[in-house]
Amino acid sequence: MVYDFCVIGGGIVGFSTAMKLGELQPGARILLLEKEAAPGMHQTGHNSGVIHAGIYYEPGSLKARLCREGLDSTRAFCRNHGIPYDQCGKLIVATDEVELRRIETLYERAIANGLSLERMDSRELARREPNITGVAALFSPETAIVDYVAICRKMAMLVQQAGTDIRYGCTVDRIEERADRVDIGAGEEEFQASRLIVCGGLQADRLARMAGLEIDFHIVPFRGEYFQLPREKSGIVKHLIYPAPDPSLPFLGIHLTRMIDGSVTVGPNAVIGFSREGYPKFSFSLRDTLDFAGFPGFWKLIGKYRSHAVKELHSSLSKSAYLHECRKYCPSLTIDDLQPYRAGIRAQVVNARGEVVHDFLFRQTARMLHVCNAPSPAATSALPIGAMIAAKCLEH
């Protein structure tokens, strides 16, 4: 059988795309291939679970628009399908005058994006969050938390009920575009589809090369390492607590995150991952390491952020250094409070100039659409991203 559409990738973006294709093309024959045994096993299942409001993004940008749409559509999806979420809100805390100027810039950007933020001085911050110290803060009342794997599983159930053929444990190792179809191979299995959409996440660059595309970027895996606070400290904060981000760096910094199960995590840092899908500490893949080590853009990136890279590595190897970052705004934490928790790995696209790619990156041919970069907050924005990808595929 020749499918109308084949989607590679069973994360939240892949399933959102399959769901939207089914809505736009009722009766279409859709196939989704996922190499793991269940949905959302990688980036979807290893993030902080935050439904972002879009504070950080350039006013009028695609990321800002998709995040805003994603905030609303994700909450609506949860309400419609009985998935719990908690609109606990987020505080972005400034601990000195430099950070105070940073959050003032953020405030202006958020207002330009149509968000409602509340400014707080140190007294109001202390009243709302007695365990948090800072000179000022911004409060985002719309930010929420959720279990994205639960959302992804619900999407998988919905698309399967609508007739999508889902194949788990199916690792794609061949892609060949022909004049009238795309041939997809996975071991001894062969599939054909009129259109192919690749939402490969951590493997997006390899799948693009496999399909014969010429690309000038690599995915560099960045490990985000978290700790979990002991249960007796789950009430240490009422909101999500974020630092004032340094605009010269590509990551937000270590924060305190309430989780939907009632626990509180601390993190993440951002260190080079030596295995794209190796979540235990010190995981190593020779193939993955040689892949980015042989890419000149990686070394340009490290040269640009070398002092920050050393600092992040130090925090990874030293729990005391990690604790120091946390205690800037939560001084009551101790070394014993930092208990083991799962890590996440971010598929960071880096171009040949050594620049971090922050925007969406697509490669499209007559019959293929490769989603090479769906940047953070892709989980929050998954529903409108899926709609955008489906429309892009159908319009071509």
C-alpha cells in the first residue's frame, strides 16, 4: 500500500502533525514510524513540563506567535481530554542591579507580545515566596505545568482511533525520494508514501542526510541535568522560580520547577552531551561524539562561549557549584536537598558559522518536508506547530 502521508518521529510534534493531517485530509492514509516502544520517549519526555507564556521571544516573531497559540491550545486540549495541568504562574527573579535591568527589558518585550506581567519589588516577592530572595521579580500568571508525555499518549490514541497506522520499534535506515513517491526502509520492512514528513528531533540531521539532502548544520546534543528536592521540601515554592536570563547566552539558567506530580526539580544546566540519547550521567557514544567533534561549527561555538562552557562543566562535575547557582535566589537549599533526577537532552542545531539556530528550520523537496529544528518551546507550541507543518506540506 502507498500511504498518502508518512510521518517519522513519535514525539509530541510528530503526533501533533499526524493529528492535524488527519483533520485537514479526512480519510487520508497516514503512517507514523517511531523507533521507540512508546510515544514521547526523548525530548517530549525529558523536559521540565512547563507550558510557557512566551515572555522571552522577539515581539511579532513566529516563536512568539506559536508560543501564545500553544499556551491556549495546550490548556484547551488538556481540558477537553481530562489531562491535569496547573496554572501556578512563574516568577523571574532578579538578584542584583544587572539582573534588574534584564527583567525590565523582558517586561517591555512581554508587554509588546500582549502578555500580562506583574512587577514585584523585594517586599512583595518575600510575601509571595518567603524562601526566595531577590531585589525584584516579574510574575507571569499564565505559565502552567503539565505532563507532556500524557499529552503525547493522548494524541497517539486519537490518531490511532482516526485510522493512522502507528509502528513502534521501527528504526528508519533508508529514505529514497522518487518521482511519484518516497520509499522508506526500516530493517527488513519497506514502506511507500506520497508525502514524507520528518520530525526526527535528536536525529533530524541524520535523517535529512539519509534522504540525500545537503545540509550545512549539525545537531549538537546538550545535556540538561536536573536534581529533585526531597518530598518534605515540595512546598518550598508556590510558583515556578526562574533566574533573570543573560541575553548573551543561549540557555535560561538553573530554575526551580514545580512538577505536576507535586514534586520540585532544580535545573537544568547545559553541558555537551557525548551521547544523543544517553540519559544516565557519563553516557558516551563514539559515533555521536565524533559527529560533532568533526564539525567545525561546533568548535566555533565552543570558542565563542568557552568561559560559560567551563562554568557549566564545573556545575556538572561539582554538586557544590550547582548548589551555588541555586542559592543565589533560594539560600535555604543544602547539598543534601539535591537528589538524583533524570536528565534531558536538547537537540541544538548549530550552523557552520558556529551559531546556535534559534528559529524553525525546514528543508523541503517535491515530496519531503524535514523539520530540522523545532526550537524551544516546541512542547508548548506543539499543536500550532503541527498545524503549520501540515499546512506547509499540503500547500507545497
